[in-house]
Amino acid sequence: MLVSQILKSKADDGVVTVTPEMSVAEVAHVLSMRRIGAVVVSSDGKHVAGILSERDVVRELGKRGPSCLTDPASALMTAKIVSCKREDSTHDLLQKMTDGRFRHMPVMDGDEMVGLISIGDVVKARLMELAAEKDALEGMIKGF
């Protein structure tokens, strides 16, 4: 399955973004209210400056305590982003996410973000692929 197919199957809520200046406390509130694991840090909603995940926030809280909550999102975000394209396969995404040990990947068209794929999206797509393959094999065996 391709990234483009995964994007089509997702609810079209758009990608949740925050500005680099937003405080970590405000970002934590967004994560909590939206029930998501990460946000894209972007000044304009199209160009990715970084990603800030709940893990990033918790890790910093563990190091420094609540003082980090007043820091801007840009201070805690991961700035070195691994991205994908619409034509990439789920196999490629799983490999990148596993190798990099991250769970969210922006989908880019040139230098503009067109979506965000989570490990959950990829696993769901992969399970659908495997179910379709299973059904096809059963059909061949049973003579359908």
C-alpha cells in the first residue's frame, strides 16, 4: 500500500500544527485535548520546522521538572525530520520508523507538508494488506 492510499483513508482533520513560539504547556494542552501523540511545529502550517511529541515533553519534564513548560515548542522539538512522499510504500515507512525509533512522519510534496502518518496508520494499512492477501490465498486454495 502507498502513503497516498493511507492519506485517503484518514479522516480529513488536517495536520495539527503549533507555532515555534507556543509554550510547551500549551502544546501539552493541545496534545491532551486532541488525544494525539505529536504535533508538527510550523510557522505557516505547510513548512515543517520540527515535531514535538508527548515523549519529548515527558523526557524533558523528567530531566528539568515543570520549568520546561514555559519553554517554546522550538526548544524541545525534534528538528531533524525524516519525511516521506505520497508514492512511498508501507514497507518503506515501517523500516524508516523502526530504524529511527519514531512514530510520526510528515508526508511532503516538495517542501510542503500534505499530511502526517503515524505508526498506527501504517500498521492498520499493513493489516488490511495482509487480510486481503489471506483472502486471496484462501480463494485460490478453495477454488473461488
